[in-house]
Amino acid sequence: MKIIKYIFSVFIIFFTLKIIISLSKKSGINLYDFFLNHYLLIISSIILQVIGVFLSTLRWRKSVQYFANNTYMIYEFSEFFYLTSRANIINNFLPSILIGDLSKLISPNKRNKKREMKFIIFDRLIGFFTLGNLGLLSMLYIDLLNLNIYIILIITEILILFLVYKIKFRFTKGLQENILTLNFCKIVSISFLSQFFFSLSLFILLNIKNYYDSFHNYFISIFLNFLGMFPFSINGWGIREWSANKISFNQLDSNNLITASIIFGICISISNLLIYIFLNIKKIKN
């Protein structure tokens, strides 16, 4: 079974690299020149991503704080920040988000790891919920999704949420009674805000060569960010660039979207690496 997983992972990495290299050659991207000519915007994109990581960390910590009812699972925010950045670095290089999320279990908490994993999954599901809804909305706006299908999907989502709320599951035990509360609304709001900053970090890269209106470009950035949640990919690498090429209006627009998407992926690693290094240095000093 492990051999199959390894083969599948190598398969994903191979095709991801193949897609990115092929599209890069097609668009004639020169990343070195791009960094030299637009370094201020790239730095801005990294800063926006750091804010996004901060907010996603806050979402996770608030989920534990409001719903766990266990003080041993609530440690310093800097520790949550450190674990999130490390998980994001892993997720941006390896297939599947599971490896990065599992790395969060290597934490100051030494008790009841199953319960800790429950809140890691819970936090991930909230992230999927907010980014998923933003992604569907972006697809509707850029004409990738029919209005009738969008309405059906939203109704289906509401029905699933209702069933999850009503039916007693082992996983949702201790969570259901807190769903319709102000604290849960705060967590969802923080999650939407974090996705806003992640999409904004891509948006400013799309507007380096502003061929179309900014509002349209922002929904494009939400859509490309949304693709990062898809399974069987390396944090959206490859799928994001392939989709950017498919939704472009012409070759010039395709080059712009593919370049912005690749730089966005690189900025994810840089932003999280900066957080990780900074907090490691802080740990050593303390």
C-alpha cells in the first residue's frame, strides 16, 4: 500500500512539473527579469500572504479556544503561527495537504493527540467552506458556472450542513452545539478575511500588466486561489497554471496569468519560510 502511495506521489510531482515547465516555455516567462522589474509588488504580495497566514492561524487558535474546553491545547499564539507556517511550507512542496496538517501534531501539547487532530481537521474544513464558496462565486462571475447550477450547489451545501448539524456524528460531538453561536461566526469571518488577503496577494500580481478591469482580475485571483484546495495536487501547482491558460482571453493574457500564478506559488513558500525562520530565531533567543 505504501509503495502505491509513493508511486502516486511521484506521478503527481512529475505531471505537475511537466505542466509548469511546458506552460512556462510556451509563455516565454523569465522569472529573473520579472523579479528585478517588479520586486516591490512581489514584496507586497509576500506581506499580504503573511497577513493571510496570520489570520488562518488565528482561525485555528480561536477554534481550539472556543470549542476544545482544554487548556493544554491552548498554547502561545506564536506556537500556532510556527506550526501553521511549517505545515504550509510542507504542503507547497509535497502532494496532498495531509502531510502538512499532520505535522501540526508535533506541538507543545503532549496529551490526547486524537482530539488535537479533530480541531486541525475542523479548522481545515472551515477553510474549505469559506474558500469553496468564494471559488464558486468567482466561477459564476467569470462565466465558468451557470447560475442554475450555482443555486443547486448552494442549496445542496445548505442541506448537507443541516444534516451534519442534526445528525449525531462522532466527529461533530462537542461541536454541534457551538455551530449557531457568535464565536463560530467570528471564526468563519476570520476565515473569509484570510482568503481575502491570500487572493489579494495574487490580485496585485495579476495587475502588473492590467489588460482588463480590476474587478474581473480579483475574481480571477479568487478562482486561481480556490484551485489550491483541490486534492491530488501540490497545493494547486500545475492545476492553477493550466487553468490560468484555459480561462485567458488571448496569448498575452495567458502569459500574464501563468506568470502571476507561478510567482504566487513561489511567494507562498517565501512568506511561510520567513515566518518559520523568524519564529525559530525567536525561540533560540528565548
